[in-house]
Amino acid sequence: LRNIPFDIIDEKYRDEVRREEEYRLAKKNWDNYIHWATNRNPKRKAMEEKFGYDGKAASHVFRIMTEGRELLLDGKITFPIPNAEEILKIKDGFYEYDEIIEKAKNLEQEFERWYELSPLPMKPNINKLEELYFNIVLEKYYQKEMYGNK
């Protein structure tokens, strides 16, 4: 049904077609969820049942937010991350679910301020990116010409 242009469907059937498409999408999402729930990592499932959240997923969110903050404000990312202990606490379920949600909301709100303070441009320099791309392609081409197919 998705490949059929909506305007060629008789008007009296459009609502039914729309509902059918919504049902198919909901069914697909449900099937994907059941597949995930059935086949997920048992340790992570147990952690989620114990703490109310997936510590590994939560730790990734906070790691990415931390790195995003540093990238926006300093233009770089430090490795290893300075707050590794805090990230491990999140991963190990140290915080309650409500605390995790509150921390994430606070960081998300801070991003608006960090965008304003950032020395980085808000948009990429497309001309510079194209120049870099073509230089890489040309360099690879000349390497093949000089050294064969390596």
C-alpha cells in the first residue's frame, strides 16, 4: 500500500487505507519489540529488572552527553573521559531511575546554553569538507597509480 500514491485511492477508502498502514506499522514495531525482548542480553535484562533501567544504555547516554559538552565548550574530547567513575556508577545501577532521568533532563537543558557558548560553528563548512574529500580521493588515486592496487 505504501507504494501507491494516496491521491489515486478512492476518497471513500482513504481512511481505511490510512488505518491499515498505521496498523501495519504498529504491528511491525510490536514484532520488533518482541524480538528484542526475547533475544536481549540476559545480564542487561536482569539489571533493568533490578534497578529499573538498563545501566549500560544509561551510561552511554551520559558518556555521549559528557563528550558533547566538552566538544561544544572546548572543541575537543578528552580520553579517557574525566568522569569515568561517575559513568561506571551509572552503569552499575548506583542511582535510582528517577535520579537518572533528572540528571539527563538537567544535562539536556544545559545543552541549549552550551550551544550558545560554543566556539564551534553551528554549521559545517561545506566547501572545506568538499576540498578535504577531493584531496583524500586524489591522494588515494595517486597512491594506486604509484604503488598499484594496495
